[in-house]
Amino acid sequence: MDRSENTAAEPERKGNGIDGSIRVRSALRISVNDEGDEILIPVEDAQFIEDFFTALDGFTKIRDNIRSRTAGLEGAELVKPVIEELRNVTAELDRLFGEGCCRKVFGDTVPSPYAIADFFEQMMPIIESYTAARQQRMAEKYGQYNRQQRRRYRKGQK
């Protein structure tokens, strides 16, 4: 059978040829400065959540890395390993939140460990709040009681 013979079975198309549309929220937009710059938190990417906590763990270990790398150094030589470690952290933040994240958040500087810690401290409640609300919505939508209700509804439709 050729498609032209089966036109009655197809749904009527809207003007643009699309039968419908969906939008799945995949990221949170976060304002990061007074200029209106934003970064995206890809909260629906399970790998992001793992990578974020890995980066946070890595940042907490930076102090030990700096101590071991700066032992016996003085003056400007003491600062070089610190800057290198901080640049590694900012590169990871740019990878996680999108290229330019650190420029938007910290400006055109190598941020201090205190500024990076502040960033993580401010991000944690945003991520935790979203994931807790998402889990609550999922439990309400797909919980045992709602599954039973949907089954009853479907049986009544037949």
C-alpha cells in the first residue's frame, strides 16, 4: 500500500507539519553577575552530578596538593604552583558549566581559593534544592498510588 492511499489513518497536521512538541527541562539558568551573564547547570545530566561532586572533592584536596608542591619554595616560585592548581580547578568548572563560566563568575582573574570555595558553597543549595524538588515531583507523579490510578483510568477507557 502506498502512503497516499492511507491518508485517513494519519492525524491531521498543523500548519507547520508538526503534530506536537515537547520541551524537557535539561538545565537551570543561573545569573552570576550584575551584567546579566548566566551559566547553565545541566541538572538532568547524571554524569554532571557525579562530575560536580568529583570536582568539589578535588577542590577540597587542593590544599594538600599545594602544600606538597610548594615545600621548600619561596617568593614568586611559591605562587606558581598555587596558580597552576587554581587554573586546573577553573578549567574543570568551565568544562562542567560551559566555556567562559569562570570569566563570568570571577572576571578576568585567577580566582583565589576563597572565591572558588564561595562558588561551590553557593552552588550546593541550588543543586540540592532542585534535585530534592525533582525527586518529590517524581514520587508524586509515579508513586504507587498514582500508578494504580492510571491503571484504573486506562481500564475505564477500554
